[in-house]
Amino acid sequence: MPHFDLANLQACFLDDPQLAAASLKRRPVGQLPLPSGQLVACDPLVYPESPMLAGYSVPPGEYTVDLIIAGRRPALAVVWFQPRTTLDVASLHWEMASWATEDPSALSDDRFLGYPVDAGLGCFMDADTQKALLVLIDQPAGDGTEWCDALIDNDHLDEGAIYRPWGQDSPHALAVFTSGWGDGSYPSYWALGADGTPVALVTDFMIIEGGDDRDGEDFARQVYEDSLSASDKAALTRLATAVAEEDVPAIESLLAHDPLLSNKIDPASGGTAFFEAIRLDKPRALEALLQNAPPPPMPKQLHTRTVSTYLQYAHRLNVPRSAAVMAQLQPAQEPLVLRRGFWARLLGR
């Protein structure tokens, strides 16, 4: 199938811990009424007259709409025709949603059928709701734009909203949400059960790949965390607490067991014990960590464009660190020795 990311579509079926592991989260939007069972997916502001999706319909009723959020943007929008937790994901068949005038089988491998977006919004609605919306839009000048203004002013569309411009008692509503990165064209897919009936409709806004929003750094962080034993993680947590409280005996005890602990990254804080001692301006804790040695190299995972050492980190903080902390981070100064020559003769030496 052209442009078909199965892992993206299957991400809709993950539970919350599984989504969190992929840096994603679920946002329930609400219940969408489908009085005719015929669906429309479109940009409701610019293309409200878009044709309904062909091929499938569902029994009239109200159906749950969810968003899968990547960062702060919807990555996937899904309307469920059966409860998510009752479905066997592996047994589903997927089919690109299309219109009566389009044939997905004629597409090349890098193409897809999708609805166009020019207002940064997408929606699901019933075909009967679309008729009511078009009547509303065709009202005399001034009256037909209030619904549009109210929708544009809605501050919650990144999390999705069930929108009823006809009033809360109306049988019609739209499930509206921002469209990933914004304007473009976005495909939708029917999830079909073993008997060929739709169990879900998913729009992919194509801001994630493989059902995962983690980048290379996120994967490296996860690999590092997975490499730590439970005892390592517990020791790092205790060391972070000891540094924050400047509990020198606890720091010394932990380092006696594992001298390298002070420069290991604690997954909970994202920094090393040295990093935290500097950040919190704890000179006694830093002294206990250093154990009369110079600061070790800062782990590369903590490097930035301008910071690659603990001393540079201390200098980059907005609030100056105490003199006691800075003195421990400074490299030892070699005594100045003047060679006998021009400067020595000039100084009379």
C-alpha cells in the first residue's frame, strides 16, 4: 500500500505506559455523534464541502475520538467504532480511506490519498452534520461566520475538542483538532476486522515514523538507562539525595562502594552527582565527590554547543556559583617562571 506506516497506525492501540515509552500520549477528545454513520474527514474551515469517505459506513451512534500526541501536536487522530481494548491488533486489515472518485490501487509507492488542509485544522464529522454545517455557512452575511470565529479562538484544539456550533443540545457535532505540523495533505486509514467491518478510522499527520517520537538522543538515553542495574539506579538516587543535603558521610560511603558513581548520569535527574553539586551550589558535597582529585571529564551526553567541562558549565549558569565551588573546579595553576631574556632583563632579574 502506498505510504503506509503500520507502526504509526498501531500506536493508537497502545496503552498509556507503552505510549510513554515511545514519547507519545493519548488525549481523549470525546464522543462524536454519527447520526447517518457516513463519515467525513476534512479541514472544516477551508474545505467543509469535502465529500464523505466511500466504501464503509457504521451503525448510527456516538463514537469515541482520541488523539495520539507527539510533543504538543496531534500525530494521529482516531475514531473508534469498537472499544480499543477489545480489538486484536494483529488480526486487523488496513485500507486507505478514499472517495468515490478516487482509486488508491492506482497510486505509486510514494503517493497517498489524503484530505487537504489550509487552515491547520482537521476534523471528523457525520455526513448529516456536514449538511447542517453547510447550511450554517450559507446563512446571511455575518451570521454564518460566528461558528468559524469561535472555532479559531478555541485554545484547546491541540488536545482536540467536540465542537457544536448549533448548541450543546444539538444532535450534530464535529471532532476538531490541529493537523500535526499544519497545512498539507493527510491520509486516513480504515482498520477492518476479520468480517470486513470498520473498527476504527485513523488519520496520520505524518509527524512521527514507526509509531515512535523519540530521536537518536532519546534512544541513546533509553539504552543507557537499560544498561543500569536496579542497584545502580538506587545508588544514583541515594547519591543525588546526599548531594542535595550535603550529607558528606553518605557520599563517602557510596563512593567507597563504587568510586565511579559520582560521574554516572542519574536517569531521574539527567545529570551526574558533580553536575548536581555545581547546579545546587554545594561546595561541601563537591569536595566529597572530588576526593582531592581534579574534576573528571564531563560525560559527552551532557555536552552542549558551548559546554564540555564542569568548569564551563559552572561559568554558564545565570547565577554565579560560590567562590568555594569555583575554586574546586579551577585547574591547578603552575607557578610563573620567567626565562632570562628580554622580559627578565627588563624587570632587572
